[in-house]
Amino acid sequence: MKELFIRYGVIYVLLAAFLAARPWLSRKNVLFGVVFGDTEIWKQETARKVIRRFVSACSALAVFLAGAFWLVYNDTPLNEINLTHLYSATVLALILLGMVPYILANSSMKKLKAMLQNENLVKNKITVEIGGTNRKNNEPVSIGWFLLLLVPIAVTVILAALYYPGMPEKIATHFNRSGVEDAWGVKSLSLIMGPIFNQIVCAALMFFIGILARSAPASVKGNPGAAPGYAAFRRFVSFIIIAVTLVIETKFLLTELVYLGVVRNMQAGTSVITVLIALLVIVLFAVFFRMARYQKPSGAVLDDDDKWVLGRIYFNPADPSLFVEKRSGIGRTVNFGRPAAWIILAALILFIVFKTLWNK
């Protein structure tokens, strides 16, 4: 119980820090989802005050919710399940309430932008071909790389077919944090197919996102210098998606090996997988700052703030792209002006509901 509490605490602190650091998780000429013609906005005193208020509000919110969590935790006897429910509610509240300071900051930056004059900003639509001296590094990742996601699935299926006949009738399906079995299942095809099904769903989802996002445009447009380094960073993100998916699939492969009796304990493997994912995330952030954040824009920058609702939600029916770079944060977001985006959202909700009911 204590170990779980500490783990949740570390994750909560990291999440709170991430939410407070959002002004720095975008291109340097984008602040709270509002685009500017250059990076001089960071030297503007009003903008600095907005940033300070935002960070203070996010920090105060995180401390308040942590205090509320602590009071409930101390006053109410909790088992691991109830602790997880309380923690999940606290995290959800942090994410939802954390949107309020961002929305207020976005509004403040729009007002500030209206008072400033910047000749680099243009309103007319500009079509840009992303290129460079090294076009190979700027081109989208080949679809062939995503076929690597099939390898762990194939290995899992082969091992399941080989070891299933000799499996015991009673199988350990869960281990506590000490590595001791605390849940059991009966030998069946449905049990063995569980990890394989999870691998297929994970690979299919990431393949779909990866293929559509591999050529996603930058959130800042205007000319090749408006989003310097974006094409190379986009290519790198595709490789990160593939790497993370392979690690997750390996975790399901490890689960299958436990079911088959080949591996007796998942504790060491799970720890290694957690460390690998953490390292990949750290590398992603480091490369983002090097390839995108620290790059200085130049030339005309398209002012399309009206297409970004609250600086976060992209809605542009005229843009054929389904995925685009986020204005705030690292990664991709969908263009809600495309019908396919709503289909994806509905499918995701249905999958979550189905998975929840399946686990019950």
C-alpha cells in the first residue's frame, strides 16, 4: 500500500509539473495557443505576468487537490482499489480544472496580441512545401517501419501455439508487488488470446495514428521558416511512436509467457519496460527542445488563431489534414473540422466502454 501511494505521488507531481510547464511546451512564437510573428513576445512584460499567474494558478491547484486527497486518505480506511479510485478522481480533477488557467491565459494573450503590431503575421492562406537541404530527413517515415509492429504479435502467437498444449489447468494471471501470485485463471483459449488481442488493438491503433500523422502539417504555417525543424521532428516522433508501441507489445508478450508458464515473475520485466518508456519520453522532450523549441522562426507566419478554439482544439474544414501538430504540448491533435475526427472519437469512446465491460 505504501509503495503504491509513493508511486501515485511521483506520477501526480510529474503531471502537475507538466501542466504548469505548458508555456514552454510549444514553439517559441506560440504562447498559450496564440501565434506571434516572432519570439520577442517572451520579452514582453505583460506576457511574462500572464505566464507567472498561470504557473502560480496551476501550482496552487495541484497543492490544493493534493491536500484534499491527503485529508480523505487519512480520514477514510482505504484498500488498494479505493485508493486507486480516489487517486484517479484527483488526477481527473487536476486535468479538468487545470484547463481554466489555460483558457484565461489564452484570452489574455489574444487581447495582448490585438494591441501589438507584427508585420510578420499574415492573414492570407499560404501553401508551404516543407523541404530543406537534407530532404531525406524531412520526408515522412516509410510505411515499412510500421510493419515492425507485427513482429511481437507473430512471436506471441507462435509461442502460444507451441506451449498451449502443455499448459497447466490453473494459471497465475496476476502478481502482487512482491512478485507473488494473487489471482488465478483456468486454462482456456480466451485467456491465452487476451494478451494477443491487446497487442493487435495497440498495434492497429498506433499504426492508424502513425500512418495518418506521419505527414501531418505543423501548427504554425506561413513559409518553411515559420516552423523550422518541424519536418525532421515529425519524422523523429514517428520513430518514437513505433518504439513505444513495440515496448508495450513486449509487455503483453511477457504476460503471455507468464500464462504459458515460461516466465514465473513479471516484476523485473515490468520494471524494465517502465524504465524504457520513461527513457523514450525523456528523449522525446529533449529532441523537441532541440529540433523545435529552440529554433527561431523567420519570414511570414500565418495568423490562423481563429481555427484554434481556446488555443487547443483545431477546427478547420478547409484543411484536408486529419492530424496536425499541437499548438500546446508535444505530439498531434485531430482536425475536428473533418468528419473522420468525430468517427475516431466515437470509436475510441466505444472501445473504452467495451474494454471496461470486458474487464468486469
